[in-house]
Amino acid sequence: MPEHDGKRRTDAEARRIIERIDRESASGGLVERTKGHFSAEDADPADSIEVWGTRIGRILGLLVLIAMIIWVISSIVGKA
């Protein structure tokens, strides 16, 4: 019987994972979530300064991330 219980737990876990994937994919794809993030949809729409500050900060953060990735890759390639 322990084998049967293990299979039952595995099946239940697989169902939970599939349901979670369905929920996440139904809530919007990566492109829609990214667009919402960079357009500051979560900021207070009544406060235009907060909206623009959030947009600018997120875009600057992305640019810094890209610059750091380029820097790391160039330092790795340069040492080889």
C-alpha cells in the first residue's frame, strides 16, 4: 500500500502544478506583464509624478542591468 500512497501524492502534486500553470498563463503572458510593469500600471494613476517616476526608475534599472551584463560578458571574454 505505501507504493499506492506515493503514487497518489505524486498525482496530486502533478495536478496542483498543472492548475498553477493554467492560472498563471490565463492571467496574461510575459509580454503583457512586462508591458504593465514598465508602464507603471501598479502606481496611483491620480499621481502623475509617481507614475512617471516609476516608469523612469524601471527603465533606468533595466538599462543598468543591461550595462552590467555587457560588462560581465566583456570581462569574461577579455580574460580568455
